[in-house]
Amino acid sequence: MLRSILILVLLVLAPAWAGAEDHLNATLYKRPFCGCCEGHADHLRANGYKVTVIESKNMSLIKKKYGVPQEFEGCHTIIIGGYVVEGHVPASIIGKLLKERPAIRGISLPGMPNGSPGMSGTKRAPFVVYELSEKSGKVFATE
């Protein structure tokens, strides 16, 4: 009887465990030889994400494929947990996205802000991360 209960519990929880690990897998698209993108990949890895880096000479096609409006473009594009994450978004904000699972396409930290994960320089102001959705431009989080 105990064995049957244990098997039932494992069958019920296995999909949740698989899904929990799945959200840690990220694909980062970047231009060849971009060091700051590699720095951001390292930041994500240091925060528990498994990152696969794919180089592309035509990032415009990648951004278009994933619906990133030009005004919200960042240096690289990440696909993670069914979302698009554009630019040097801190891992803590990506974690918030994956935990809350809002009904949006993704999030963006436009441009290449100094001091953001992977970028050199000093952070001068809070990072403002925007939603990518039908109402792109709404603030998702600041850090």
C-alpha cells in the first residue's frame, strides 16, 4: 500500500519537477564576437540557468521572429520558459518573470545600460525593464 502511494505521488509530482528544471534552460542569440553577451550568459549561469549561446549574423531576423519592437531592442535575445527576454535583464527579474508567469510575450531592458549584467561601467540609475506585449512599454520591474 505504501509503495502504491509513493508511486502515485511520484507520478503526480514528476511533471512539476520537470517543468521546474525546464525554466532554467535559456537560449541566448547574439552577434559573433560580442563579449558583453557572453558576460550576460555568465551572469545567468552564475544564477543557476543553463545557457546555450547561438551566434547569428542577422539579429534583426531573430528579434523580428520573437516580436521585439525596435524601440525595445537590446544587445541580445534570450528565449526562456516560453518568454523572450531582450537585453541585459538581471537574473532576479528573469526569475520574477518565470515565477509570476504573466500573459505577456516577454520583457526587455533596451539598449546596453552601463553596469547591467555583462556590461562594464557603473550603474547610474535603476534598470527599467519593460513588458513586451500588445501594450509594450508598460514597466514590468525596476532594479
